[in-house]
Amino acid sequence: MTRIDVLAFGAHPDDVEIHCGGFLLKMKRFGYRIGVVDLTKGELGTRGSVEIRRTESELASKILGLDIRENLGMPDGYLDICEAHKRPIVRMIRKYRPTIVLTHYIEDRHTDHTKAGQLVSEAAFLSGVQKYEPSEFSPHRPQRVIYYRSHYPSFAPSFVTDISDEFKRKMEVIKAFRSQFDPDYSADLTYISSPRFMSNLIAETRYWGARIGTKYGEPFFVREISRIDDPIKTWKII
């Protein structure tokens, strides 16, 4: 069994790459073991196909340097807050025993994103309950569930991570999903395949970087109050 330090969940292949790809690259550079679990295969996507997106995910995984990647095969567009969808997530958390879990913020314009955030939140708790769904893996509860950016302005981050050194590779990771983001790939144009989407993504990453005095940043939210014993060391500007 491969134990993972940071396990990121996304509703669809490419969600993790867009919203926390820089963070994962940075954690890998720090020497941590990182993994991704996609809940669906993205079969309702306007462009590409399940097979194409699987190939693109494999390329993105290589660029990210993932230690593991799994797809739970849940129905795209039909995620539900139910036991049938919680149990596979609990199994992933118990199997890989992450210190940190990443997932969608629980308010988003895409219902799959909203429900994925809620499902992972509940599964992260249930995975530590001794008598919940006995399986081949023993109970385990992550230290923190960290939520990545929402489309809604109500998202107020708890912290922002500097990804200036990782930004170029993050863009390579995103572009691995050519069927989704390359305007020339298909005549079926979508918002995320338009030049405006990529321009906005870069602008947002610059904005969050500017908020912490760096070139590029990714924002995150945690529900728990954080302990700080030495605020000078924590907030020292190098």
C-alpha cells in the first residue's frame, strides 16, 4: 500500500489541475507523496471523450509527478450526497491514509463541484469512524480537509500558497487536457476552451499572488482554526 501525504479529490479530470495544480507541484518538490482521485470520468463534457480524457489525465499525472491516480467512475452530472457515493471516497482515504485532503469548496456554480466538496468532507470524517463500513483498510482520518477555490466571490481564503516557481509547469499540466482547453481542438467551443478562460485563470493566479507579495498564488480555505505560536516566524517576509 502506498501512503500519500496529500490526496486531492476532483469531480472531473482536470478540476484538480486547474485549481490546485501549483500546490501539488510544490508539495512534490518539498518531497511529499501526492495523489489525485477523480470522482467521475467527465463523460458529459461537450468536447473529447472518456478515452481521450483518460489519456490526457495520464499525461497530466506524469507532469505533476503523481504517486497515484484513481478514478471512481461515479456518474458525471449526477453526484449525490448518499452512502453509495460516500463509501468509495472513504475507501480511498483509508487506503492511502493522507495527512491532508484537498477538495472543491462547497459553494460553486457547478453542482458536481458543490456535491464533491460535501461528499469528501463527510467521507473524511466517516473514514475515521471505527464501526463505519468495515473493509480491508483500517479507519483513518486526515488531519485537515483543505478546500480549493470556488467560482463564487463568497470564497474567502484562509491562506494563499506562492506558486511562482511552479506556475509554468502548472500551465503545462492544464494544457495536457487539450480536448478541454485548446480552442483549435474542436469546433464545439465552450467557455473553458476559449482564450478568455485561460486569460482569466492567469489573471486570477496573478491576483492571489499579488495579495501575498508574489507573482502567482493559489487560494485555499480551511474550516478549522489554525494554531500559531510564533506569529513573527509565521508572517516574516523574506
